[in-house]
Amino acid sequence: MTGLAERQAALVRALVAAGELPEGFDRDAIDTASKALLRKRSGEVGGHLPHVSRALGDRFFALFAAWAEGRPKVNTHADAEAFTAYLAAIGELPARSRRRRRLFGPRRT
């Protein structure tokens, strides 16, 4: 990998997977961009799991952020499945959602 490619990969890790920030980048700007990307990612997962998002309300983002820390996105469907499993494992998956998960699983789009 070239020096530029290595720096770009490190920047992406810093943005989406809590990686170490390469030299020469503004920490505050990267943190702001990272939070915006996490918020966008949680919105996409919430769109796949509207019943979970509604049931958790304001707690949805905090729970998603805790789960997503250090986990780079694979795709939205995989995120939705893994996040649902995480919620079930920590006892936070709403009862109605547990029934829906058995019947339908996360919605694919």
C-alpha cells in the first residue's frame, strides 16, 4: 500500500471505526464528521427496523451508538440483523419486536 493509500485507510478507520487519527487532521472536525456518519447509519438501520426504532424512541440512537462503536459498516441489512441480535442479548429488544423478529426478521430494501 502506498503512503497515501495508508493515510486514506487510516482516515476511514478514524471516521467509522474509532481508529487512530493520522497526523495532520483536525480531531474536532473528524469527530463531528464521525458522529454525522454514525447518525446517518443509525437512521438507515432504523428504517429497516421501524418497529424497534419506534419502541425504543429516544434510546434507539444511544443503544445503536454503543453497539456500533468499533464496528465498521458492512451493509445496512447486516447492521440491522446484528443490532437486533445485540438488543436481544442485552434484554433491550422490545417484546413486540421479538415476536416480529421470529416471524419476519429485519426488512430488506
